[in-house]
Amino acid sequence: MRVLYWTQLFWPYIGGVEVLATKFLPAMRERGYEFAVVTSHGSLNLPDEAEYRGIRIYRFPFQTALAGGNVDKLMTALQGVVRLKRAFRPDLIHINFSDPSIFFNFHSSAAYPAPVLIAIRVALPNGHTSGQPDTLLGQTFRAADWITANSAAMLADARRLVPEIVHRSSVIYNGLSMPDVPVMPLPFLPPLLLCLGRLVEDKGFDVALRAFAALVGRFPQLRLIIAGDGPARLALERQAFDLGLSSVVQFAGWVVPERVPELINGATIVVIPSRWQEAFSLVALQAAQMARPVVGTRVGGLPEVIVHGQTGLLVENEDTHALAEAIAYLLDNPQAATEMGLAGRRRAQGLFSWESHINAYDELYKRLI
């Protein structure tokens, strides 16, 4: 059974969607599916065709064509997708909805018709008209055979925008295999905070720095690691310097996925101060797997991964004082922090297991094909 797997970016890019895809495709391949990945070059000089663990990767200039409004590039990319569909002859097209490249699938659907599954991975546009029949989102969602979302919050947004999908849509939570890393006790002497992810404004790491600045006087041994890379790194480093935190804040840079559990294992608390509507947050799940309590913001799907008062604490986004006080509560109450971390680990083993995630998509694939 052949599946055309459509995603905005793929390896070597690292993000929640990309990391999950590199695990998902080999696991589903073991269950008898053959994949071809349709993706973009992004900002890197990557080959048009490549291979990842035996899976063919086809890259098209989607982003540059759309950003520049280049008609020639748009047509070249569209023709390339048409040729690939006709050559690969997919039984199913699985689209990770995260960027406007779905334009190319929608306008090439007549070339080789196949059932379409759309998996919502990011927050949807807030505008009341974005789901109308004359919009790309509205047309694409109405034409899909099934739609999944990785949180109930994202599914509710999709159904609000396009009510017609109510009876052909469902939630499939993200899942990850439990790391093969022994869980260490939470360190409190000294305590360590961890922020992990792409260094972009939406992640709110500047709010975490301001909250940290308010805490170092109360907890002189407290340290902060900001792990990841991105366009906001220079501004964050400058902010740490201006706040007088350069000696107690470490910018760890890009971390390979295999090292993430080990990094989390050394933290006392994982902080997720996101501004934007996080669809799910793999970092919150990875923290729970390593029995780390999470302090996060009450946005998007985060409250479905972090249960307030049970596996961590939630505050309103942009509220520096509330973020600092939630962190301080866990630092002042090591037993409560430990219990929250362990509760998060138990929940991750059940609700967000890798087997449940793969089984759900396997069943859906078979039903649609």
C-alpha cells in the first residue's frame, strides 16, 4: 500500500513535526506501507531527491515559489508533483497541514485521484472567514476524506472553521517510545531549569528569561539552560546579558534528538512559556516521559499534555510574574514537584504511548485505502 506523505520540512530539519515524521515513517513501513515523502528545500541547499532509511524524499521549491509569487516556479513545482503522483500511484495521500504547500496537492488532485488524509499539526488561522468555501483552507478541508488533529483544541478549531468535517475528523494524539534512559531524581542542589525548542519569538523564551531574573535572588544556585537554535538566539543572548544573567544562563545550541532525554534528565523543571497556540508540544511529552514537572502556558493543546496541579502547572501566556511564581512553588516544594513528574510519566506511558499512536494511524490508513 503506497502512501504519499506530504510535509513542509523533513530531515535534516529538526522540529516537533520533523522529529515525529522520522520515527513515524519507518514504524509504518514495518507494517507494510511504502512511502514517498513530498517536502520543501526550506532554506538549505538540499538535493531534489534523496533517501532516508530506505524512504524516497522528493523536494520541491514550494516555499520560494509561494513567497516570491514566481509563476514559473509555481508551475514547475506543480508539474513535478503531477509527475510524481502518476509515477508513484499512491493509494493514500497523507498531508501534514502546516503550510500553504497544500495548494500544490489540491491543484494536482485530478492528475491521480486518491483518498486524502489531512493531519493538523499547527494552530489554524483565527479569522472567521478562513474556512469559507472560497479559501484554500476551506476547499482543502472539504475535499479531504478524513482529518485528524493532534489535540482536541486543534480539532475544535478546525470544526468551528469548517463544520462539514465533524463526522469525518478525529483526534490522534502524538506519541513517542519511552526513552531507554534511567530516570534520575530531580536535582535541587543546585536546581536547573530547561527551555527546549526552536529559538523563535513564538516560543516565549524571552518571558522565561525575565521570570528567571526575578527568581535568582530567591534561589541563588538556580541555573537555566536554553537549548535549541533559531533566529531569536542573538536577541535572547543579548537579553540575558542585559539582565546580568550571562554567568547563570547557558545557551546549549542545537541538540540532536537522541540526546534530548539525557538533557531533560538533568533538569529540575522544564519550562514551556509559549505565546502561540501550541498544537501539542512534543517537549512537554518528552519532559513527562523523563518524570519532569512542566511549567507551561495555557495555550492551544498544552493543557491536554500538562494537567494543571497533577503533572505540572499552567499560567497565562506573557505573564512573567505568574510564570516565576509557578516555578518558585515547585522549587520550594520538592515533594510536590517529584510527584507531578512521576504522574506525568505514568500518563505519558498510557495516553501518549507510541504503540497507541501507530495503531490509530494504521487502522485509519486501512479504512481509507
